Amino acid sequence: MNKYQMQPDCLIGKTILITGAGAGIGKTLALQCAKLGATVILLGKTVSKLEAVYDQIAALDKCQAAILPLDLRGATEQHYKDLADTIQREYGKLDGLVHNASQLGVLGPFAQIEKALWDEVMQTNVSAQYLLTKSLIPVLTLAEAASILFTTSAVGNQGRAYWGAYSVSKFATEGMMQILADEYENSHLRFNAINPGATRTTMRANAYPAENSSLLKTAQQIMGSYIYLLSDESRAVTGQRFNAQ
Ligand SMILES: NC(=O)c1ccc[n+]([C@@H]2O[C@H](COP(=O)([O-])OP(=O)(O)OC[C@H]3O[C@@H](n4cnc5c(N)ncnc54)[C@H](OP(=O)(O)O)[C@@H]3O)[C@@H](O)[C@H]2O)c1
């Protein structure tokens, strides 16, 4: 995968939904997918940010985009069912689903985690992924081959002091990916997880306020692994965890 070279039209004809597409890695990925020919569905909670990405995609004059405003903290199962119905009606299938949006919560001693914050992190980072995946599987099944990509972290398979609810949520994310990959092993749906590694975004700055962010990779610099996993090059790959760096 490290030798993968993005081909200019490798996502043509594909419709891809990205959560947290208004900022950070999700925004960069949405723009990259559009540049490579995909129709991108931008899901996020701040409409103005999604509109700005939409405008940038429209300016490419290459492909379509759509905005799906949704706060993953409060969305109900019905919201996800309605969303899946809309995608099936408008696009007929879904080729890619990227679970990118996450909430960091507050880093600190485990015994001091507020129950309300724990619930919020689990709702955004775990329950929302479960509900979104569950509702979209029928639409993903309509694609010739569909890639479902979960976002993990260095603390998603190795616990670390003070990373509390966020770390637990990423362990759950990797577990969800492995269960789905096993259940759909003999299908045309593939499930993988990607760890972006230290990347220059708002979340990273919140986790490490004192570090020199100019030394970090930009989101654009880690796009290769994401595009590989969304392109047909990775059709046979499922149940794996990738480091983007
Ligand atoms: N950056 C890193 O170094 C790093 C390292 C390891 C893993 N990751 C993972 O990579 C992914 C992207 O991280 P990032 O650094 O790009 O984060 P980011 O800059 O904080 O962006 C997160 C995005 O998720 C959206 N989001 C957050 N809560 C949401 C909610 N309740 N409903 C809908 N959308 C929501 C945000 O929308 P708003 O802007 O509207 O709030 C934003 O667009 C995350 O899963 C993160 O855990 C990042």
C-alpha cells in the first residue's frame, strides 16, 4: 500500500459518504475524493463548514456533492433510516462510507471522567457508527463493491493513561470493524480501519496544545492510504488496520 499512487480518475462513478467532512482530515478527504471523480456526501454538524467544502467542490467543476447536516450526538435511529432512504433514492447505491467524525472529550484521569462526557464520546464515536453502518448496509450492498472505513488511533489498540473515553471508543471502533469484516467475509463489502497518525488538525491541537504543529504531517500528506482503501485497488482487502503514516 505504501507504494500506492493515486490515479487521476480512480474514484469516478463512486458515491462516498464522509462523516466530519467540514473540517480537518474529513474535509481534506472530501476534496481529494471529489478531485478524483467521486460524488461526495458531506455529513457534519456545522452547516457553514459543510457549505464551504461544498463550494470548493463545486468550483472544481468536476463532480457533484451533497450536504447532510447531522449532529451525531443527538441523532436517533430514525434519522439514520431517513438518511439511508434519501441516499438510495438520490444515488441508487453507496460505494464508500468513511467514519471519520470523532469527539476527543477531555483527557485526564480515568476516575475523574464525567458520566455525561463519557456518554457523549461513546454516542459520537461508537453508537453513531453502529447506527450509520446498520442503516447503510442495504445501500452499500447495492454497489458493485463497497468500502467501509473506520478511523482509529494509536490509542485504539494500545491503552494509554489519561486518554479515557476516547481510547475506549477507538478500541470499540476497531472491534466493530473486525466483527463486520468477519460477518461479511464472503461478500462484496469490505471493512477496514485507518489510523491517521499525528496530523495537523484542531483535534490534535486540542490534545497536544504545547507542541509545534508545523512539524506534523498535514491531512493532505496522508491521503494516499485513504484513497487506496476507497479505490478498487483494495477490493480484496478487509478486516485490516492501516497506519496512514
Ligand atoms: N488529527 C490527528 O492527529 C488524529 C490522530 C489519530 C486519529 N485521528 C482521528 O481522525 C479523525 C478525524 O480527526 P481530525 O483530527 O480531522 O478532527 P477534527 O479536526 O476535530 O475534525 C473532526 C470533524 O468531525 C466533526 N464532528 C465532531 N463531532 C461531531 C458530531 N457530533 N456530529 C457530526 N460531526 C461531528 C467535526 O465537525 P465540526 O467541525 O462541525 O465540529 C469535524 O468536522 C477522528 O476520528 C480522529 O479521532 C486524528
